[in-house]
Amino acid sequence: MRAIIPVAGQGTRLRPHTHTVPKVLLHVAGKPMLGHILDELVAARIEHVTFVVGTMGEMVQKYVSEAYSGLKADYVHQEELLGLGHAIWLARPTVTDLTEPILIILGDTLFSADLPAVLNSPVSMIGVKEVDDPQRFGIVEMAGDRISNMVEKPKVPPTNLAIVGIYYLRNAALLFECLGEIVAANERTEGEIQLTNALCRMVQRGEIIKPFMVDGWYDCGKPETLLATNRTLLEAKYKNSVQADAARFPGSIINAPVYIAPSASVENSIVGPYVTVAEHSAIRNSIVSNSIISSWASVQNMILTESIVSDRAKIVGEAYRLNVGDSSEISLGTLASRNRT
């Protein structure tokens, strides 16, 4: 089986972080978000993966080759971001056996689901989750236990089952046949070549596609949702990390759940809860909570919360030593900030 992972998106809502690093390489809960997906593939023993990359695609290739050297990876470049269907179509030359199933996972789709059970299904399956605002998503229509149609952002949703970005398709030949027709006709919805249009054609031609429920679907599209995902995954994976981390960093206080990389350093600080500290980063004389500190970053003399610090960024505040008596009033902000208050 081959997996196809589109990772060409520019992540504009996560700028300035995505000016210099692809969105899928932003850290969350201990590793780049792409790493969480690849961990699932490795656990499912999927070895062949096609990455559809865009700008800064060489960074994705470097990460995969170093962190997941056991994968047999192919890379295709999507020069124009013409939609998910177009991205999958570009991956067609890497699919050497059209009789084998294909697994498609969006590169920023972090999820909690029984993937091995899905991969053992005798029919094609699409991951869905019940949502409160189905007008914002691609939605599936049902006929019994099968998917009969898919609609992008319907004004009057037929169900509240949103497509989450995980597709297990057993008929690869039919998938690429339908995509090829759409590409040849330049058939677009909202300016893009949609994968859902190809899937609808597959259903019309007799392909059985059923939904499977995704328990957790974690949004990484905006700073606030990236931090929320960081909190959720840290809670699930590193809830009991405090004892080991406290032994590593004497003189500091570690409040679980946190992830602190083996090569990171923490000195005279309070870290956590809900903090990811990536490789080779350093925190000194600071209080950090609910934040992501990326690789080779430095935080010193700061109080940070709800913050994302990108790779190699350096943040230095000021340290004060005070001897304060009764009825004193001290304001350490700038003159402008004091005037505003």
C-alpha cells in the first residue's frame, strides 16, 4: 500500500512562522505535526509514501530522510496550488501498482482513529467527524451505511458528518481515472480541482465508500488552535512526564504535561503546564506555560504564555532584583505602557 500526503499548503494563517518553515514542520506536542502522521504510518507498517510538496519542499525531504529513514519516499512538486484533487493527480506517476489500495492523509490532519482497522476494510472508507457547524466543511451524504454524495461547504447541510482528510481508497485505478477526467476538463469548484468531485464520480460508477468515525480531529491551522492541539496531545502523551523532567533540571520546576527534548536545556525556570520545548532550545530564568518553543530557540528572563517561538528565535527580557517595603508601588513596564494603563 502507498500513502499520499499533500504538504504543499502555505499555511498563511500561521504567519510569520510559515514564512521560513512549511506548516507541517511546525512543532506540536514534541515533534513537527508531520511526524505525528508518519508515526501512525510506521505503526501501520506502511513503507511507501508520496509527498506532494510546494515551496520549501526540500525542508520536508530533509526532515523525512533524517527522522524516518526507513520510509521509501517519493516527492512531487505542486507548483500551483490548484486544490487537493490536483495534488493527488500529480502523485499518479509514483503509484506503480494501481491494484493496491491508497491511503491519503492531509499533511496537517492530526487525528485519533483506529487506522489498522480501516486498512483492513474490504471497502473504501473516508474519515468523518460530527461537527456543530457543517456549513464550514466538506460533508458526506448517506444512503444506508454507504456514502452517496459529498458536498463542499453546503448552505443546507444534509448531515453533520464532516470529511476530516483521511481517505482509504481500494480502487486506485478508478480514482486516477476520475481525477484525470476532471483535470482534462479543468473542472473546478471555487477555483480548485476538488478531490471530492472525483470521489463522487467513483460512487456514481459503483465504488462502495463507507464512513469511519474519527474520535479526535485536531486543528493546526491558526496559532490559537495549534496551541490547543499542543495542549490536547501533551495531555494524552506526556501527562506523567514531570518526575523524569524534574530530575533532569534541578533548580527548575516542571509542571506536567510538557515535552522537553533531550537536547534542550532549562535553567532556574518554571516550565509548564502545556509546553513543548524542541531540540537544542534553551529556557533560562523564565516562566513559560501553554507555549511552543521551537528548535534552537532561546528564552531568557521572560514570562511567556500562549506563545509560539519559531526556530532560532531569541527572546531576552530583563531581570530585576528588588528590595520592596510596605505600601510600595512598582511598575516595570515602559513609559508608554504605563501611560496607557
